[in-house]
Amino acid sequence: MVLCVVPTFLHAIGAAIEQTAVGTKVEIPFDYSYLCGSIICCFRMKDLTTGNEGKLILKFAIPMLLGNVFQQLYSVIDSIVVGKFVGTNALAAVGTSGPVIFLLISFMIGITMGFTVVISQYFGAKDLTKVQKAINTMYIFLFFLSLIMSVVGILLSGYIFRIINLDPKIIPQAQVFLNIFFGGLVFLFGYNGTSAILRGLGDSKTPLYFLMGSVAINIVLDLIFVIVFHWGVAGVAYATVISEALAFIVQILYLNKYHKVVKFSFKGLKFDYPIFLKSIKIGLPTGFQQTFVAIGMVALYWVVDRFGIKANAAYSVAGRIDNFAAMPAMSFAIALSTFVGQNMGANKPERVHIGLRATFFMTSTVTLTISALILFFARGLMRMFTNDETVVELGHGYLVVIGIFYILFSTMFVLNGVLRGAGDTFIPMFISLFSLWIIRIPVAILLSNIPTIGVHGIWYSIPIGWFAGLVVYFFYYRSGRWRKKTIVKYDSQGKMI
């Protein structure tokens, strides 16, 4: 029945995108000549308020997609090296650490999104003074938050694993991996914060170049620390931290020398409290959303763990593959979010409508292709990570169930990108909590307790949660209330307030 409803519902979304009014176009005269001589043309910063909407989003999304691929290579390479050269228990330890890491840093990630939206809207409005203030404020905030989170993460790592009742055989290795990772959070926060700033300014290429170098270093160090030095999961963690630290340091040195806006210097940083409050107003709901999603993922690991270490390892490995499959939708959604932020900041809401429509069809095309590939090559993909056939078969079952319904996830993410770019993050927070905590987790527990379904019930709960969230996103987008949440305001004459 779901298979019959989904195409009809997606058709309705497409029709709604066509029909939804987005406002009246207001032309705002502006002299761009001085910008072309200094800011916009100097370092790949891209003005997304003019030009073909679909092409702009596509060109902006591709570097981010490649960047996300390389970002996922961190965890994938860790899993492959550990699974092949250390063992199944170590593989489960590294995989289980993933949601815990996400849990403790997701709050920061959500608030960082608030700064990114503020920066993109100010940049769209051509208010470069406030862009610089927002950048300085974000750096100060991330530095102190990273120090606090490092201490909290190290102190609580062992307790977290015991709370979720993780298999005692896995806990020691998982705790070692986490403690080393948290020791390098300042580099992770600094690098990702700078990359988020550049994306808010329309530059998605520069972060990609630094990330490619970081991943290359991570691969080499993984092989040396695990295969040559036999450091096990500790070697994988050290490789990740060192590669992230080098990426951030080289990134800062390069940007300080060549970039006109993005600079990093403790001496020149000033905290702007009003901009911080605006960013927090947008970022805080997203931070809570990310946090509760992360807690939900940990809860799902608890549900999976009842079926044994092999089921846990299969869920971890299949989750890595799942992350890759979801990346195109996530990249397009982030690109659309920046596009929406700049255009809402420039008082061009009609371009948001066109951009959403273009993104919807591009994402759908890519997603359907990925679904077909996943269905045909699921077992082969699992065997890249492990030689355990039980783990392979369990992971294959997960990928088949999830792969059929990726279109639900991609459409939901695209709609979320519009709301986030406009600065509306409060309602999306509740939608995410609803789809995860009210739908997915209870359904996972219910179905997995049915003997004839077992662990596969957990797999089924994921697309069911996606569908529930998509329905709510669709109707909220249709309401149009999200258009009133922008940071930059204009009066009836098209003048900035």
C-alpha cells in the first residue's frame, strides 16, 4: 500500500511546488562594482541571487557532494581497515561510537547552522560588515564550546556505553576510540566551522580541496597505525584526529593569506552579542533537533544490540553505506538552504520557488538511480567491509528495505533545506522529533518483538518514519509561514529595515 501512496504523494508535492506563491518580485538597485573588485571575485564567493537557479544550485551542490563523499571516507576507511585487519568486535566498537560522537557534537553542529543562515542572509543583503561580525562571533563560540565538549565527552564516554547496555566485550575498544576522538574536537570544530562559513558565502569548492588532502592523510595514517604499528582502534582514532588537525591548520594559514573576509586570529576577534542571539534563535532549535536525533540513533543501537554483536556490526556497516546513499540529497538540500538564505536576504522570494522546483527534480533523479544501484549491489557493498557472511546477509536485508524508499528521505530533506535557509528551524525540530521518537523508534521496538519479523522490523521502521515526517513537512511548507522567519527584513517599498 505504501508503494502505491508514495508516487501519488510525491506528484502532489511537485504540483504544490508549481502552485505555491512566493511573493512579488522587488528589484533593489545596488552598485556591485566595488564588490567585483574586492570581495566576490577574489576568492570564489558566489552571489546566488542572480542567474539560472537550477544551474547555480547544481554547481554549488557538486563540490559539497564530493566533499561529503570524502567526509564519509573518514568513517568508511576506519571501518574497512578495522573490519579487515582487527576484527568484528573492533568493527562494532567503531560503528557504535558513531552515534555517540554525533550525539555530543550535534548540538554544536545545529547552532553552527544558525550562524551559516545568518551569514548567507547578510551576504545576500550585501551587508559585509555584519558578515564579518558574524564570522568573528562564530569562531569565539566554537573555540570555547569545543573545549567544554572535549572534557564532557571524555568524562562521560564510559557511562554512555553502559547506559545503552552495550556488550561488555565492545565497551573498552569503543571507549578508547571515543576518548582519542574527543581530545581533538577543537580541530574538528574549527575546520567544520570555517567550511560552514565559506558555504554561507557561496564557496563550496575551497572546503573540498582541504578535505581531499585530509582524507588522503587519514588513509595513509590508518594503514600505518593499524597494519604496521598494530594499534587497533586507537590507531584509527589517532589517524582521524591528526588528519583533521593538519587540515584545519593548513586551511587557516591559507585563508589568512589569501581571503578577504574569512580570517582567523585570536587578537582580532570580537564577540557581537546581538548577532549571537540571532544565530542562536535559528541554531538552537536545530541543535536540539540534531541532539534528539542523535539520542534516537543511540536508542536504535540499543534495540539492534538485543540481536547480538553480528546484528550490531551489520547495522554499523550498512549504516556507512546508507550514509553514502543519502549524501546527494543532503548536499542538494544544503546547497538549496544557502541559495534560499541569500535570496530571502536579497528580497527575491520568487527565486526560492524556482530553486526548490529545480532541486526537487534533480534530487529525485539522482535518488532513484542510487536506489537501483543499492538494490543490485547490496551484498557486494557489504563484503567490502567484512568477510563474515552472517553480517553480510543482515546488512543486505537492511539495504534492500531502505533502498526502496530513499525518495522519501530526499524529498523530506529538500523541503527541510528551504525552511532552514529561510531561518525557520523551530517547526522542523518538532517534525524530526515526531518522525523519530513518535514513529520510528516505537515502530522499531514493536515490529522487532514480533518473532516472524525480528531485527528486520527495525529496518522497516526507518522508511515508515520518513513517510510520516514528509507528510508533515509538505503541509507546513504549503502553509507559507516559513517566509516570515528571515533575519533580514524589508518594508513594502523593498527597502531593508
